[in-house]
Amino acid sequence: MSEGYEERKYPEKSWSISRMKTLDSCQREYYYTYYGSHNGWIFNSTDEQKIAWRLKKLTNLWMCFGEVVHKKIRGIINICKKDKSKFMNANRFNEITLNELRGVIRESINKYKTKEWDEYPRGYMLQEYYYGGKISKETGDELKERLIQCVNSFYVSTTFEEILNNETIIIENDEDIFSSFNHDSLKVYSKIDLLYKRPDGYYVIVDWKTGKPSEDDKEQLLVYAWYVMKKYDIHYSRIKGRVEYLLEGHSEEIIFKSEDIEYIKAKVDNDLKIINYYLDDISLNKPKEKSVFEKTQKSYKCGQCKFRLLCKSDND
């Protein structure tokens, strides 16, 4: 256990777009993700806490795909700012990424056979294999096609062109830690893919997307802008947001306005009321009984859920 670690009976109260999407999707999944899995890494926790924590750490092929592509983009950007002549080309990008994804698949198959993940979750474990399935040839072919499209889109993107400018200053580049800021008593999570300052003085927030557009994408940028304003003391008028849709090969930019920032603040305030509704003790962030968190009625979602092992054993 690292120095300075503080064991908490209940998790710290926080907000993120992904948190609210989970609650909207399934209250029981929300419970396991943000409450039921808490302290599952501690030896004397309940069996349910331990299982929920392990299941929470599962990933799936498409999430892993996005993570690996993001990591490779981060590396290319870091190299480019040191020496433009040394960054890998698109073919090399494809090759290295595919090899890493194949490694994740092999690792998952081995952990399924040895049940190693159920002892202690380290590295990657794809839920497709954890639950006894596999990745079809059709899915593998689709992955290769998506990778080619995403990689090609990255190299011709507006963002990459601006990054190559010697006067562009990188401020944050997909850092390993989850950034956050406090809003009243709430921790707001905001993990930016890329933040840089252009020669014209604008600060540009970039969100790389390897999947299809979502109605939440603009709200995510608003959270990022709010974070940049608070952390770097920059006025919203000097910040631009950009979503790079790598799969579809286009980008969308947002010029932030004062009403945009007020909107996202109001949304977080309203979401806090929803978060608090599911708490027995608001000050401690102590959740209500598990039975209060209803299971989704959309059965197709259950087949994609990490926690279906626990959900099947629930009596309520």
C-alpha cells in the first residue's frame, strides 16, 4: 500500500459524464461501479466487493482498441515535439497497434484458462473471453478496417498539422492520471486527451474519438473547458474545443460562450441532486441498499455488462 493512502469506508463523491451515463443505462451497474466495488482490493472486504472490483476492471475489445490508439497517438505527439523526422508512419502505426491488440487477446485467453484474473486482476482482461466467448473473424476484420481509417485520419487531421508547428506548445497530452477539480463539495473528473497552445494564443482542447459520434461529445468538451479555465486561469474566449472523429474522418470545433459554461455548471449541480437521491448519508456518500438500484429492463444491455456474473446471483 503506497504511503499516504487513506482507506475510506465509502468512496469520495464525484461526478463525470461517464458516471451519469452509467446511471442512466442501469442503476444496478451504477451501484456496482461506484459503490459495490469500493474497497474490493482490501483483504477483509466481502466476497461481493472483491468480485465487483475485479469485474469493474474488465475491458472489452472496442474499449481496448480506443485505449491503445490513444496511447500510440500520445507517443507520436511526444516524439514529434522532439524530432519531427522520427515519428512512425501510418503502416508502422497499424502494425504496432495490431500486435499490441493481439497480445491483449492472447493474455485474455491465457487468464481465462488459468483463472488468474479471479486471483488478482493485473494487466488486461477482455470481458468477451472472461465470460467464455471469443472474438469472431468478422469482428477481427472490422477492427483492422477501423484501425486503418483511424490512423489515416489522424495523420491528415487539423490537430496533427497544428502540432507539427514548431511554435505550438503542448500543455497536456493524454496524461496517465485522471485530472479533476472541485466544484463546491464535489470532485469533477476531466481527463483531457490533448491540450495545446497555438501560435495565435488560442488554447485548443482535443478529444480523439475512435468510435461513432455521440450526443454527449459537446458536453464533454464543456467539462474540459471548465477544467482548463479553473486550472490554468484562462478565459473561455481564449479556448477552442475540437472533437477529432477518426473513424469517420472529420472534426467538429466549438467556440465556447459564457452560456455554455453556465450550462455545464448547472448540469453538474442538477446531477448532484440525482447522485444524492441514491444516498443514505449525503455527507459520507453512503449509498442506499443495493435493492434500491433497479436493474435495467433492456435485456440486450445485460449481455454487454461487466457485472452480469453478480447480477445473475442477485435475488432482488
